[in-house]
Amino acid sequence: MGLLDMVTSMAGGVGGNNAQVGGGLMQELENRPGGFGSILQSFQNNGQGAAVQQWGQGNTAPADPNQVEQGLNGTGIIDSISQKTGVSQTMVKTGLAVLVPVLIHHLISQGHVDQQGQQMGTQPESGGLLSSILSRIA
């Protein structure tokens, strides 16, 4: 059973969409050059460096969905997650607005990547990472 299948089977009730979106995001980042750091690089390259800095320092309040859309511009991540999960693009952006700040804080604070998205240590296992993130937003 793949990560997305596992998350989909567990998702339900409150936060079900966030779990599906999170599973889709983990799957996307695992398969991208740059891995998990690629999301930070995308935000940096799309003029959202200040947001990355705030999230890295622990300000993990949900972002504006439009800010997430701008930060991921050109990656196809929102589209891909929507197609894989069956969740509308609007709901994907809303879910990512909650998940991305927590994900970025975790990646930076645990020493997996630096503020620029460059890999530093070992990369986290996506299932455990997703569990950790979902537990913080529940």
C-alpha cells in the first residue's frame, strides 16, 4: 500500500482533506529533485522568502491560500495533488495553507534542510513526517 493509499484509508472526519492533501504533498516531494527542500526553494524563488523565514522560526499559523499558490507557482504541485486525491484545487490550497508552515518549520528545526532548502542531514521518512505534521494541526 502506497503512502497516498494509506493516508486516504485513514483520512476521515475532521481533517480528512488535510490528511489527503498532506499525503499527496509528501508523495510529490519524495519524487522531486531536491526532495523535501524543493518546497522551500520554490517559495524562495517565488518571492516568499520572508514567509519561509517566519515559518522556520516557528510562526506556523496558517498561511493565506493565495500565498501558498504564489509560493508553489510553476511547480504543478497543487494540480497534481488535486488530480491524485480527487480534492478540489481550492481545498488543496486551503489544506496546504495549514500544512506548509508546519512542514517547513519541522524541516528546518530538525536540521533536514537550511532556510534555502539545501539538504543538510538525513531526509525524513515521509510517513513519520506526515504523522508528525498532522498531529500538530489536529
